[in-house]
Amino acid sequence: MPTPPLRILHVEDDPADAELVLRALRRGGLTVAVSRVEDRPGLEEALGESWDAVLVDAHLPELDAGESIALVRARLRDVALLVVSGTVGEETVADLVRRGADDFVPKDRLARLPGALAREMVRAQERAARRAADERAHWLAYHDPLTGLPNRNAMAAFEAAQLAGVAETGFIAVEIREFREINHALGFELGDRVLQELAERARRATPPGCLLARGGGDGFAVLVPEGPATCRQIAQDLLGALANPVEIGGVRLTVAAAAGFAVSPRDGTGVNALRRAAHVAVNASRRSGEALVEFNVTMDTFDPSALALAADLRRAVERGEITLAYQPKVDLASGAFSGAEALARWTHPELGPVPPGRFIPVAERLGDIVPLTRSLVRRALSESRSWLSTHPGTRVAVNLSARLLGRADLVEHLDAALAQAEMPPSCLELEVTESEIMQDPAHAIAVLGELAARGIAVSIDDFGTGYSSLGYLVSLPVSAVKIDQRFVRALPAGRKEALVVRATIELGHGLDLAVIAEGVETAAAAQYLRENGADQAQGWHVARPMPPTQLETWIRARDA
Ligand code: C2E
Ligand code: MG
Ligand code: MG
């Protein structure tokens, strides 16, 4: 079978010169099919095809050789590329080679051309092969060959490239349970196909902007440049996508998947710390039987940074270095100041500000939560004394941990704090999250009843996130619900969130509870809440949390 002719592209404006080149090639024994172009549009069009070699004249009237070479190299990185031209200086030759020409053959030495061309074509092939091998090696370094998904290295690279400067980053770990059993029952080959099918589904369920990776072993991992609410949503979508039965080789099987997630900076910084925390959460899901678990430090008995933090925290509590920032609540109808929530603040001497979402769980686990809360209640009462006395009916709200709700001596501690501050119980409000109440609802009802009997108000914080049975709400002796930020921040555009907000307002009012919206960030959200009858608003649109003296100034300005 005759070998097909070499396809050669010749950039040359002079037909006579082109003819000479063609003859030289044939004389050298090469079978060639040459296409000639003489200007930029012609060259650009020709570069859409593939060529065995490109010859370029250095002296075209409209297209200089450097430009031609750049155009060729942009499209055909490895093709053999020779400059064939009248005599030019050595410097020009060096320049053309630097720009990507492989060799230079003067027009008065065309006899050299066939040999030079053959040599450069061999070298070009070697270059292409090497580049393909490099690219494959690079790909393998960053991907899992079985599923084609990015691997751990890719996550580190994604972190470096995409996550710098992102406020919150989530890490979702998805575990396919009993995967070994699947491999046993079906054989590795079918097991692999199951995994490929699951990877494809996970890929479709992962929103743009996130990185889905093969998590090592039998799972997946997703990096999310967002906070807990988004992570939870994505994790749920992933679990939903994986839950449908897989049909492979005539077998229909359902895999059991579970997910855990962690978020930085709250749960640690860097992909490695997050991966660890997310896996701690997945393991916790194994114990609790829930399919999706959010990390919290109390799960993590081996977190060395939590232990170090605990020691520092204990000292800070003893020295009274945990301070309070106050975030006002306002009456939506009148705009009047209606109370303030005290939020714990800690500036660690080396780490800087540590968010309460990180250090409160540490205090809960390591036993400092009782003295901490007791001192914060006392501090909140004394720092608010002045506005509490001038604004009857307002209260200062302190957040209460689940651990405290479970303690028999809670009421005693609160009595002591009130007595020490010489303030009546009617000044104090406690915020307890819905999920904390649901950990032991019967007990919570009893404790909250005791607080209510004393005249201490209780509101349910983060309402709508705790998967509570609404039935309990009827029997809870509380005075207010705070609709979680997740819903409020989506107002007014988020249709589903708006529905939850309206339903909560109706529910709350039906049960004679005040309805407070937290996370009110915009005037539009405030307007929506006002129109739909919510009682109070709290959020950045009203004011950010601030030091106690600043709050007094803020209230005075509001009163005026
Ligand atoms: P939380 O009680 O639901 O407090 C609301 C959180 O949302 C606060 O964060 C507040 O700064 C923030 N926030 C307020 N308005 C807006 C807004 O418009 N937009 C956005 N994006 N965020 C807003 P912070 O201070 O970091 O507190 C986080 C959580 O830590 C609190 O949630 C509470 O559960 C807990 N916490 C804070 N202080 C204490 C405390 O003294 N004791 C206990 N047990 N928990 C505390
Ligand atoms: Mg709160
Ligand atoms: Mg809240």
C-alpha cells in the first residue's frame, strides 16, 4: 500500500519560490501534498486542519515570520515548523527559533530541506509523545482513574486557587456504606461500574463552583465555597441522587450512603483539618443512624486544637476575657428598640477573634460552660442595666447551651446570677435553639416551665432548622420564636423560604408567641416581614452586634 503523501502547509507569497521548494522536496524522495497560503486569513483557515509540517517564508509583505510562527504554534504546538527564506542575519534566525521555529533553511540551499524536514518531523513526533505522556501523568496526579473525578491533590490545588479570601468553606464527606459487600457479591468489575455510576450522579448533583472529588476509599468529597446552610442542602441533594437504585449487569441494588460536613473557619482551617472534621461527622452518623451529620467539636474527642483551645478558654473565662457584643432587636411596626441579644466574643491572644460557634462547643464539652454562662448572664445584666431601666418591657437575651438545659442546677445558677446583679428576672431572656430542646423535649419542657414561672422569658432560636415535631411547640412554655437566618436572608425573592417564614409567623401567632426574624439584612426583607406580620426584626439591616457603650448611643439615637 503506498504511503499517503505528507501534508505540508507552505506560507509563501511567491508561486515561483513555492515551486522551487516543492521540487526540492520531491528531489529528496519525499511524496508530498503541499497547500500554499500567502496571508493571515489564509493561514488562520488552514490551521483548522492538521499538517505533517509547516514551512514559513520569512519575508511576506503582509505577514512577518514571527507572527506566522506564533499563529502556527498557538494551534499546532508540536508540528515540525521550518523557516524557508532568503538570506537573513544570524540574529533573525536565533529570534525565529526562539519564537518556535525548529530550523532555518535558506532558499539558496534548498537541497538541505528534505533532510531537515524529515529530521524535524521525527523530533516533532517525539515531542508530541512526550507531551501526551506528561499530560497523562499530570492528569493522573490529580484524578482518580476509575471515575475520572479529581482526587485529593486536586482538592489542595482547588483550595489554593479558588478558596483564598472566601469567607466560609465547607467540606462534605460522602461515604458509601457496605461497599466491600457489594464488591464481594458482584465482583470488583461490577463494583467498579457501580462506583462509576454513582460518580456520574454525584457529578450531576454538584453545583458549579464546588469541587467534587473521589474521597479515597469508597466515597466522595465536595469542597463548597459557602457556609453550613448551603453545605447541608448540597449534601442532601447528593444523598438523594445516590439513593436511587443502581442497575448494573441485570442487577438492581441500592447503596446506603451517609454524609458529614464541616465548615471553616468554625471547625478548623485548611482542607486537611476540614476533611478530618467531616469524617468525624460521618462516623458520628454511623452511631446516630442519621444520614447527614454536621460536625461539631463535641464529637471530636481527639481534636488537639480543641484541647489547646480549651485550656486557653478556661483561663480567659477565669479572667473575664470573654466579652459580649449586643445586637438590638426592633419592633417592626413602630421601629422602636425592643431589646438586645448578647453574643459572646473572645479575642485569643495569638489566634485573634475566635467565633462563638467554635469556642462555645469547646466550653460545653470541657465543662466550662456553666461558669461561662453564669458570668455572661451577670455581665449582660450589668452592662444593660441602664437601658433596661429606661426602657420598660425590654429584655436582654443570652444564648443558652443545650448542656445547661440538661443540668439540674441551671435554675439555681440563674437565680444566683440575677441576685448578684441585683436585677429582676423580668429583665432576662434566654435563647435556646430548637435542636437543643429536641434533644430531650420532655425534660426541656419541665426546665422551661420552671424558668417561665420565675418570669424569665425564653425564645426558641434558629427556628425551622431543628426538625422538631411541631407537636411539642404547643406544650413549650416559651414566649417567642426566632425564625432562622437561613430563611430570612432569602427574603423576599426565595419562594420556598418566604413560605416557611409566613407559615412560622402564622404558627407563632396562633400559639400566642412573638415572632422575631433574625438575619434581616436588607430593607426589602424588613418590608416583607412587616407586611406579613412578623413582630420584631434583628439583623445587619437594623444593626450589627456592638460593644455595650455603643449600644447605649445607638438606642439614644433610635429614641430621638
Ligand atoms: P444566634 O444566637 O442565632 O446568633 C445570631 C448570629 O447571627 C450571630 O453570630 C450574629 O452576629 C449573626 N447575625 C446577626 N445578624 C445577622 C445578619 O443580618 N446577617 C448575618 N449573616 N448574620 C447575622 P455570632 O455572634 O457569631 O453567634 C453565632 C452563634 O453562636 C449564635 O447564634 C449562638 O448560637 C452562639 N452563641 C453566641 N454567643 C453565645 C453565648 O454566649 N452562649 C451560647 N451558648 N451560645 C452563644
Ligand atoms: Mg441567639
Ligand atoms: Mg439564631
